[in-house]
Amino acid sequence: MPRTETSNPFRFSAPLERADDLVGRDAELAALERLARAGTYTLLEAPRRYGKTSLLKAAALRWREPGNALAVWVDYSAVLTIDEAARRLEDAYVDPRAHGGLSDLLRELVASVRLRLGPLELAPQRGGTPPELDPAASMHRLLEIPVEVAHRTGHRALVTFDEFQDVLSVPGLDGLMRSHIQHHAEHVTYVFAGSEPTMLTALFADRARPLYGQAKPMALPPIAPDLLADSIARRFEQTGRSAGAGGQAVASMGAGHPQRTMLLAWQLWELTAPGEVATLELAHEALAQVIADRRPELDATWRALSTVEQRVAVAVAHGLAPSGSRAQRATGIRNRSAAGQAANSLVAAGQMRRDSDGHVALVDPLFASYLRNRHPLPVGSWP
């Protein structure tokens, strides 16, 4: 008997908490684990809201399964200072939800950081207040904790730095971190993850940067819509509804984008009465409602683009090659070279992705649908 629940089973506003909830990422999860156990550092790149953090947290959960293996996930999004970077790393170590039986050991090692620092690493304060820890000295010490845990437990440690491209905002931080991680390969595996391709390239593919060549690149592709449709159907059934043609439709509308597909499925579930079947009409109603709800976000994305980027985005949303003659007629693009540069800029910013054949597509299927509705192609411009 299928269980009937009254709460919506689709989650789209935060990373998944359980590895079992991942859909269509078995190959990527296995690849991450294989590389990590071999001691190979990985550079994981994916657009925002593409399930990157959910995948990384699932990998950490698997890594901890022996019971005393350390897996640390650190969020470096919008980090501004070395002090902030050190505090985020410290918080990741002492999070009791993440480390179970290792929590006491980690708290002990974190507490020892200040005690082990000498007077030159403690900054005196005015008014006789206790000295403060020098942020760089603290970061140096904290970066050595995974090695110490690996020594004590006999298990390789896994450390993931999410949104790692933002360390570029902190002068000297990537060099400080490299001074440690380059010596840790025997005991610790690092995963560097991010959503800004240009900035990640600056960190790992620029010979002038300290982290040049330190990690194997890995990109997250879209998820097969059929896999997402199967997951949608199961969740509808578990909650006393049938996904029907509507479930297939929203999986197709989501174009393999995990968060956007779950958002559309959430809305479709809300529109489908208990015991009823989700129809194609309801799927289109769900899409219209989601776009209406996200209109301020989509408008802001549009306004942030240059004029030529806007024209290229409209062309690509309609399935046109941005430098082709049909795109020129449909959107007013006049300069093929400028269109190519705009497409490269959108790819670099994570707004578009380019496949192995060189074809480009918008990453966000909602933005693509928004553009098709707002800028329909004139007659004679269809591909």
C-alpha cells in the first residue's frame, strides 16, 4: 500500500540532507569516491542550484560510513578575509552533526590551536585585553588538523571546499592554503568545488596562481529527464497522487536541471488534488505559476546582461546558433564576432553551458522559458 502524506515531498530550497534522495548522480558520486580514495584532488564545477552541494554532502556521508573517517565540508561562498576563512573551517570541524564519534577529538584539536601558538602569533590588544589569534597563524594550524586526525584514526581524511572560487577575494589565501595541501596527499584528499568557471580557471589553470595544476577537473552534466520523471512519479505515488503526463512534462521542462525540476514538480504537486492525476494542462499551469513567482529574479538576470548578451540569450533560448543568420534576423544581432564573444562571456559566467560538440544552451530552463514567452520569434525565424 502506498503511504499517503499531506506534505509536499519535493524539496527545492536547500541541499538534500540524505544521500538516498540524490537522483541521477550515481556515476558522479562513484567517481568522486574513487578519486578521493586514490588521493586524487578533484575540481568539481557546476552551475549554481545544480545539486553540487547535495552531491558533495552525499560523498561526505559515504566517506564517514566506517565510523571514524573524517569528512569535512566547508562553505567558502562570499568569504572576505583570512579570519573569516579560518572561522568557517573551525566551524566545520566542530559541527557535531557532521562528525559523530570524531567530535570530541576535533574539539580537542581545535581548542589546542590557540595553546600551541607562540607569542609572535598572538596580536597584543589595547587596554590589557587578552591577545587575539593572528588569522593567518590560525589558518595555518587549522589546515593541519585533517592530517592529525588521519594519523590518529588510520583513515584517509576528505576535505571539501565549496564555492572555492571566492577565495580569490582574499589576497594570499590560495597561496597559504596551497602551502599545506600540497604536502597532504598521503593522508588527505581535497575536493575543490565552485560555480564560477572563469574564477575556477584563474585558480587552477593559470600558471601564475599557487594552485595551478593541483586538481583533476570534473563537471556535473544535466540529469537525464527520464530519471527525474521516475523520481517524480514515485513521490507522487507515495503521497496519494499520480504524476501522469504532467510529471513527464515538468521533467522535460526542467531540462535536466535538478533544482528547477524539483521546483516545477513541487508546484505540480500543489496543483494536483489527492487521488487525482497530474495532467499536461496542470504542468503548463505549474510552469506559468513558477515563472510568475520567480519574475523578479528572472527580470534581474535579464537586466544584468549587456544588450548583445540579451540578444544571444534570446536566440539560444529558441534553439538558434547565436552567430547564425536566423539569430541575426530574429534578435537583431549584427556582428557575429560580438555574438561569439557574448556567448563565451555567458558560458564563463555560468549562465550558459557548452557541450562537447560546441552547442550552447541556457543553464536555467526557467530563464529560457521566460525569454521565449517575452521574446517570441518572428515568422520565418524558426529553426
